[in-house]
Amino acid sequence: MTVLHLGGPVVRGASRGLLSLQSSTRLFSSSSARLSPPSTVSLVYDLHSPTKPTVPDAQTSPIIIMHGLFGSKKNNRSISKALARDLGRHVYAIDLRNHGESPHDARHDYTAMAADVADFVREHGLKQPTLIGHSMGAKTAMTLALREPDLIANLVAVDNAPIDARLESDFARYIQGMKKIDAADVTRQAEADKILEPYEQSLTIRQFLLGNLHRPDGGRTQKFRVPLAVLTKALDHLGDFPFKDPSAVRFPKPALFIRGTRSKYVPDEVIPIIGQFFPLFRMVDVEAGHWLISENPEEFRQAVIKFLEPEE
């Protein structure tokens, strides 16, 4: 684990390459995306409580942890329990819209997801929570932090940055395979895995994707819980970030950015942009790829604890 810097756009020497960034003129073209106000959905969550709390209740300084695309709250169960134990704080692992057990909605973008989380904070009376988000969840956390900085205390963005970037083609390929599985009316996960294998060689990633299967109404046939048609339409803009001009909006509180050393999602070239949106940021490199929470949970845990533990 390597801490790179704190507060300001200091760049390491060797670049790891860009993730198909859009042009810089677009990055700074406007203050935010002009979309109609979203209708929100009520998010489903798991609450992980510490055995030895350092806070008086579940509403005080909790942690909200958000998964990435095709993930769910159950993917963050182990790390949520670990953080609750180590920090003595309550951890809410949530399902973002169109994922896990949360409601489906035709709109799937960061403005809408951030509005859902803001409503979640208010609905549960949470006071100055910490937001932790991976990938899609990271951009959701960043969007909420810039829209309503007074609502949260700080944030941890995991392997994503406040930029417009094209998603890797893997995600579109995954959806193709998942649609084939839905059409095949499989009854066993082994059947689904065989269909998905030509679309993804990694067994670990296939198991992650197949974790979205369930048996509707208690039947034998397995279907995907996530709305594949909605997410297919969303792929074109899920690489976007709704804020374009860092001179117009900043998050004036601490932020931790954690990136995988083998991931392309946060190249060195975007560090100055991070510093402009989040001037009090720190960056940590973890030996992992994009799925760094599951690939290297111990280094991730240590980075988060160091960031969130109060200074003596």
C-alpha cells in the first residue's frame, strides 16, 4: 500500500495510461449535467453494528458503503463487518437502484443514484455519514458530495475518478451473456456458468455476475434480479460524471481516493482533476486490479481505517 499525497495535484512519474478519456473541453464545459430532477427510490440495506461502539447510536457518524455495477450489498458484507468492528461505527451496506433488492427504475445515472442516497441519509436521520463507494458507487458518492457537501462528513472513492470516461467493453459483453442466460431458462447455476464462460474467462468474475441470479416466485427457473434492459441503456453514460467544471463546485472536506495498481480507472493524468474537485484529498495505491476490495481486502481495510481513525 502506497500513500501518494495529500491535498493537491501531485503526480507520480510513471503514467499507467488513460481510460479512454473524453476531451478536456468536455470535462470543463459546464457546471453540471442538466437533467430533470429524478424521482427517488427507497434503498434496501443491511446494517452492521459494532460489538464495541464508539458512537452513541446507528444515526451518529455511520458509514454508508456502495457497490459497483452488477454488485449488491452482499458483496460488501465482510468488509462492512470488519469496518464496524475496527472503527466502532455502524455500517449501512446499501443496494443502489436497479441492483440487489432495491427497486427498479427506468432512469439509471449518477444524479438519480446520488439523490436516492441523499434521501436515505435523511430518511434514517443519519448525521454526517462517511460515504464509501466502489466504481459506480464511487461516482455516486462523489456526485452526492459535490451536490450536498453539508450532508456528509467525508468520502472514500474506490477506483474511480470525477471524469468522463468510456466504460470498458467488458460490461456490454457481460450483459450479452446474461441476456442469453435469461433466455435459456436455466435451473442450475452450473448451466448459467457454461453459457457465460465464452463472455468472461475469469471464474471469479463469472461467479460475481451470477450472484445476481434468483428464483422468481419460488420457481425452479433462475433469472437475473437486475433489470438488464435498463442497465443496457445506461451503459452509454455510466462512464460520465455529472459535474464538468471544478471551478464551480468543490468538496471542502477530506476525501480518500484508493486505486488498484493494476487498474486503468484512475490514471495519473486525472489526478489534477481530482485535486480541483476535492482539494483535501489523499490517494492510496493498493496492490490489486479494479475489484480491489475483494482482491486485497486487508490493504483496503488498513487504508480506510488510517483515513477515518481520529488523530490522537
